[in-house]
Amino acid sequence: MALTTIGIIIIVVGAVTSTPQLTFVGLPFIGVGLLAHMTSLGIRGRSVRKALKEAEKRSNGR
């Protein structure tokens, strides 16, 4: 999320100062930030599914 925020700030600064090169510099930051965010969502989702499966096994074993 921080990388995405940095990218947005860079793009806004580039737009305000009329520097098109700066706006293109911010795009990779946004892309990497979004990829990192989606990866972390996938990892958290997998751990939640694993925990739910283990809890279901414990409740069925009683």
C-alpha cells in the first residue's frame, strides 16, 4: 500500500509541475504496490482457508 501511495504522490507532483517524465516514473510504483497487495491477499486467504479446514477437522473429531 505504501508503494502505491508513493506512486500516486509522484504522479500528482508530475502533473502539477507539468513534468510528463515524472508521471511515468510513478507508474511502476503503483504497479509493484498493487502486485504486492494482491499477493498478500492471496497469502492471507490461503492461511484462512487452512485454519478453517483445521478447525473443521477438530470439530468433526469430537
